[in-house]
Amino acid sequence: TDGNASIRRNSNDMQFYAYSGFIFSNNPGESFRVDNGGNLLIAAGNNITFAGAGNVSGSSTSTGSFGKMVVGGYSIFGSTSGIGIGTANPSNHLNIFTTATEQGISIDNTANASALRSLDIYIDDDGKAVIQKNSASGLDQDLALNPNSGKVGIGINDPDRTLHVHASSAGTVEGHSSTQVVIESSGASGISILSGNSDYGVIRFGDDGDQAIGNIVYDH
């Protein structure tokens, strides 16, 4: 009524123009509003629900960038390169950028009501990449890699055996089929067993009758 809003029909679309922004409210509180800068602001405690099989897009054919969405103070950007959280120029399909240490991805689970368990992936204070399993009450910190099947390679993308630790190629040789662990290097290779000066280091051999039927022991 004050000349700041109008409703127009353009082709098959009904368009609403608000020159100073507008507010949708479920009295007595505000639900969401669009300000005069074109930003959609959602009031605390409210959700956006998209029903049906439609798309959220700039148009039915557009594939470009549609700016950013701010959630909990974090900016989420979409572009043809991918989705960026904290960055407008994602370098991959999903790129999370932060200037703080030990912030990244956390996957949480509360299947056991007595403890919150999480898998955290982040960069630490020293710049190292960290993958850590955590538990709120310290019940378990176990992390399983390929628990159903498959091999794990460290320094190699085509491991020979169940675990293959690769520093450099030893040539055209593979880990023996009767072994589960391969330690490979183009030079000397081996395994270090480090123990206290007043204790011992050991390799134990076991079977279904005795978990230590044989031992190789070095006693300091």
C-alpha cells in the first residue's frame, strides 16, 4: 500500500516485487525474510523443506554459480568446479577451507547411547593430515581399514598383500602368496622392534592351541 511492493504477471509466472525486502511471518515471530540485498535469511529454529522432485537452480537450464549460502556462520559456495565450504573457489568436488587448526570433517555416531563416537579428518598444528577415531568416554579408539576384504597400501596404490609398506621399488618382485605383510624398499628394508633397556623385544608364533608356541626374543 505504500508503493514499495507490487505483484506482476510475466508470461506464465507470477512475480512479487518488494523494493525494500519482505518478511514472511507465522505470528507472533518471524519465520524468514528476504532483505533489500536479495539475501534469504532464516530465523533461528526454522527449517527450509523442499518437497517433490524439483531442483533448486537459477533456471531450468543454468549450470553456473548461484552465489553462496551461509549456514551457522559458514559460507557454502556452489560453482561448476564443485562445492566450497569456506572458499568461493573449490579445487575439487567438495573443498573445505579453514584457517584454524584441527578443523575439518567429523562423522559422529550415537548408536551406543553411553558414548558419542566420531571419525575426525583434519590438519593439525604441525601441518600433518590426521585421521582419528574418538570416543566421548574412551570406550574404544579402534579404526578398521578394509574390514570386509581388500588390501591396504602405504606409499603404493597397488599393494601386493594385505598390508604393503612401500618406500621405493625393489624391482620386478612381489610379496609371496603365503605372507600378509610386505615391507619394500630399493635399498635396505626391515622392521624395527624397539623396547625398553630393562625389558625385551619379541616375535611370537601361535596356532589354535597356543598363542605363543614359539618365540624369537631379544632380552636387553
